[in-house]
Amino acid sequence: MPAPMPTASLLPADAERATLVGRAFRPGLGPCVVTVRNGVLCDITSAKTPTVRDLLELPDPPSHVASAAGEAFGALAAIADNSWEERRDVQQPWLLAPVDLQAVKAAGVTFAVSLLERVIEEQARGDAAKAYALRAQIQSLLGSEIARLRPGSTAAMEVKRLLIERGMWSQYLEVGIGPDPEVFTKAQPMSAVGYGAHVGVPPFSQWNNPEPEVVLVASSRGTIVGAALGNDVNLRDVEGRSALLLGKAKDNNASAAIGPFVRLFDRHFTMDDVRTTEVTLAVRGEDGFHLAGVSSLTKISRDPAELMRATMGEYHQYPDGVCLYLGTMFAPVQDRDGPGLGFTHHPGDVVEIAAERLGCLANVVRATAACAPWTFGVGALMQSLAARGLLGGLVQANRRDV
């Protein structure tokens, strides 16, 4: 059973000036829109903002959060402690993923280091034992060149030509240094899990890992309104067998974690802060295994705003907004179960993903069958809001949108 995370780790280092929005489940009510005020969770759900989606559609979400009348319903420390699924008291509130109706998308192969690992997976056909021998060979051939390339540039296209001649071109290289980024569906709206929840690894995977990432959150207009932390749980053996198995490798029960809160952009936190974010990863296993890593957004191959523009715009609309995982440069290769076998999850692993300006997202790894099934979807949310008399404002707002 994991030790409780202190509130200081859960929140950004400058929490006193951060505009945070999230969700919590309140027994007897259902999912509520919340913010943090002086270490206390406040319910700011209203007919105007029955969902986080509706709050983020407002002209000035940070001002609304700051001025909204809220019901204080518990100390964040106690609610965060109760959010650990291992020991949750379902009669008390707990944190949920801080987004609801938004599409959950992810950008892949956005760092040179992760690009090399995807090529290794492909060449190894999902066999972790073969990856060890391939790693040095592929890094010596591609590493120094790819790290300096700007995707889609003339220089990148020349490297593509040379690699095709050598028989080394890959579909991962195409999206890593080619003109178009990889953007895929990570999870369905309402299916992401939050702080303290289990994250799932299915039994058919023997080579898998966490992916510590920043998640951008955008409104239906494509305006990026804030950011959170995310764990894009990845099945390396499945994707390595074929990129056409990406859905099987990425979208499983409890495979997308987001949290602990969305930090909204304001004068204290902007896209420029996202661009310089360092995301740390710590994995603590019940077997005594420890893993640590860092992923710096300063080394991303494509600008985060560019990735969002590739996700939604003139050709692809999302009327409820989008959450976009930005990818990671961290691909763990530290041996765990034997020489040359690299890293894979064990049940009971505690995964902590943190960033100074975004706080800490922590989860426990379980087999997917041991994770709570996803049963509370959009229909259940609408029923909950209707029972609380909160759908009138939502209906009127949607009529105005039409």
C-alpha cells in the first residue's frame, strides 16, 4: 500500500498563485468541478459551469475560478489521501481526472530519444531481449544526426533519402522528422483516471512502461487554456509488433492518467512556462526496484502549440475541447528482471510524475482486470447533472453555440 503523498508535492511549488481547476467525486452528488483555496477543495460547480468543459469555454476561465462562489468541502490533504484506490473510503470524496468531456489525444515520437526507442521497438518486433543488441547499433547510426534535425526541414528530408538508401527508413522516422506529426486517440472522454487511481497493464503485455508527459488542454476554439501532468501508459511489445496495433497498445482500461489539476494560463503561468517544463518520473516497486528519469520540454522536436494546431483546426473540430499528451523523451532501459531485458512494470509499482509548476500525479500499477472497470461515462454524467438541476444552463449555452 503506497504512502500518502504530502500536499506540498501534490500542488505546484507556487501553489499560492496558481489557478487550479479539477474534479472530485462527492458521494451523494457525483463528479464536481473544484478548485483549491488555501489548501481546501472548493466545489464551484454551477448551472453555468456544470462541467470542466463548460468552464474552459468561458471567455476568461481564470477570472471565473477566482471569483466563483464555492462550497468548501474538505482539506485537500485528506481528500488526496482518500484518492488512493488501494484504501479508498467510498463514503468520502476523492479526486478524479481534472477533465471530463474533452477528447483525449496524444502526440507520439516528439523527442529524438523516444524516436530512437520506437525504431528499436520496430526492429526488435516487440522482443525486449533483442532491443538490447539493436540499441547501440541504431544509436550509432542515427542518434547524432536526428537530435539536430528540425522535422520537415530540407535537412531532414535529405537524411530521409540517405536512410532509405541504407534500408533504415521507418514509419516512426516518418512522423519523427517528417512534415506531419503523429497524433492518435489515447482514450475516450470521461475514461481518464486521476491522482491516486490504479493505472492498468493488460496481461498480454510483457514489455511496458510509464510515459511521463505534459498534457495541454484546449477549448473548442483551439485556444490552449492550461496544462496538467499525464501518464501515457505504453505497451512496448504490442506497438513494436506493428504500428497498426497502436490502439491495442495505448487504449486500455485505466491506461490514461491525468492530474492532479489543470493549471490554467494566467499572468503567472503561460505557454512559455510549458515550453521549459522538466517532468520527473519515479517508479517504486514492491520488489525494491527504483527507477528515476527526467523529460525536458526544451528538447521537444516540435513546439507544443504546433502539435495542438496539428490536432484540431480547420480540418478537425472538437466541440468539447481536447486534451493532448505532448510525448516524452524518457524511455526506460534500466534492467529489472535480468540482463538485457530492460524495464517493464510489475503490479504494485507506484508511479510519480511531477513538475515544479504542475504538482505531482501519482498512481499504482495493477493488471487491467484488477482496475475498476470504466462505468461512469457521458450518459451517467448527464444523469447526475440532471438530478442536481444543473443541465438548464448547459442546454441554453449549447443553443447559443448552435
